[in-house]
Amino acid sequence: MIRLLNMGAGGAIEKRQKETMTPRRSEASTLVGLDIGGTKTHAMSWKGGVVVAEATAGSANIQNVSLVEARASIAQVFQELDAGAIDRVVAGAGGIDTEQDAERLRAMIALHAPNALIQVVHDSRLILAAGGAAAGMAVILGTGSAVWGINVAGQEARAGGWGYLLGDEGSGYWMGREAVRSTLRVFNREEPPGELARLVLEANNVSSPDELIGLFHGPTGRRYWAQQASLVFAAHAHTDPQAAGIIDAAVGYVLEALGDVSKILAIKGPVVIGGGLGANEPVYQQRLRTALSAWGLEDLRFLDVDPVLGALFLAGEPDS
């Protein structure tokens, strides 16, 4: 499913605030950037375009944590930044699909930056900006997954990003879950465990399908299983066919989503790939590079800086 957007939720929020605010834009203006992922919240502040502080806390994404936890994480990073009077905040988060989503996050931020112009965007837009591109396509491959793009005419389109219950194919959580499913199939077929199944059993300290199922549906969360994506790549290094099949499927999902966004927006790149999994797994990167090159998608960039730096680009500040 692809959504074509004339104005993203963050854009609508920013526009309304511009009509009611006149933020200071001097050389000494203070900007705060927030990258709100499924695992953590990464914050950075700049004064006059120069980094002055950095902070991290737990996730403030209410799709992943309670409202109380989200508020606490937002409060923690602002307290650690100790930025004083803030002129602008640019916040990227997953699940920003509607103006209501953006307004809910903006309201939490406004408690700590009451006089700031607050721009809320989907975190994929932050990744594209961190890659130094004003137009193109961004791919998030972290705990969750999504593809988002914007062309020079300002049209936006998105594929995926529906959350773990409906999608997140190719993400860390998806890979971890597929590793569990593959292991359970081995039990069902009464086959000896291959390398992937062996690693899954060992990592979770279980020996039976009932234990593994119970653990999956028990107190463990998405972050726990997303971290087990590394087992897929470890097993792939030992030529495990089940691991190879999971990686093949992941690449296929990403390729399909990018192809859809590319077609709708009539663009071929740049493609900026970020998220913990997309930025740090060499095998995944190489497979994606090969597949996207064969499809003619141009200018592939694997993000090698923190996505929060995209806030500086979106705010139009000079590069630090």
C-alpha cells in the first residue's frame, strides 16, 4: 500500500505554527533535533549551527511505549541537553501518519520548549535529510521499517511503516521473528537444528518449541527480538540456507517498496538507507546494493552519520 501525500503531518503542524509564531533566526538561535526510534530517543542541540550538547533516553514513540514512558524520555533528553531558551525543534519519529499523531508529539515537546517552532516529521524524512538530500527516497531498516520519498515538486509517497502487527518487513524485529518461525518449523518437521536454529535456541536458552513460543509471547518485547536479527547474519556466514532465505525475502520487500515509491514519484534516487540494521550489516548492505543497482535505482547511500543530524538540514541551518 502506497500513500501519496500533498503535505505530511509534520508539514501541516509546522505551517500552522509559522502563522502564529515568529521564532528568532539569528546566528545565536538554538535548535534541538530529536530522532525518536523504536528503541531510543537521540537528541542534539545546536547554537548558531554548532553542536553544543547531546543526550539519549528510552523510546518516546507511543507506538512502542506507554504515554507515561514517552513523556519521561522526552523530559529526560531535554533536561540533559539543558539548552535554555529554544528557538526551534525538529523531531523525527515513526508512526507520524496524521496531523493528530504530529500534534500529540508536538504537545509533549512543547512542555519543554514552549516558545519554539516545532516541526514534527516521519523519521524516514529525517534519514533522507541526514543523507544530505532534499529530494529522493529514504529507507528505515531498524527495529521497524518504512520507505518514504519526496520529489522536487514536493510530492511525497510512502510504502510500509505500518508497524510490526501489519508489516515492518525487512526490519530487525521482522528478521528476529522469522528466525524464530524458522526454528519452530525445524521442530515441527522433526529435523535436526541447522546453524540458525541452533543459534536461536542458544541465544534464548531454550530447548523446546513450547519454551520458545512461551518466551516470544511472554515478557519480551520488540527490541529483544529485533536484536536477534544478528543471529540471521551469523548463521548466513555459515551458509545456513534458512538464514539466506530470510535475507533474500527482506531484500525483496525493500526492493518492492522502493520500486513503488520510485514509480509514483518518478524518481530514481538518491536512496538513503538508515536504521541500525540497514546502516550496520555489511551483508545486508551488499545484497541491497546489488539488487537496487540491477533495478536502476541511482545514488545509493548508506547513512554513516546519526539520523538526528537531519534536523540541521531540515531547519536550514549551516552545516556544523
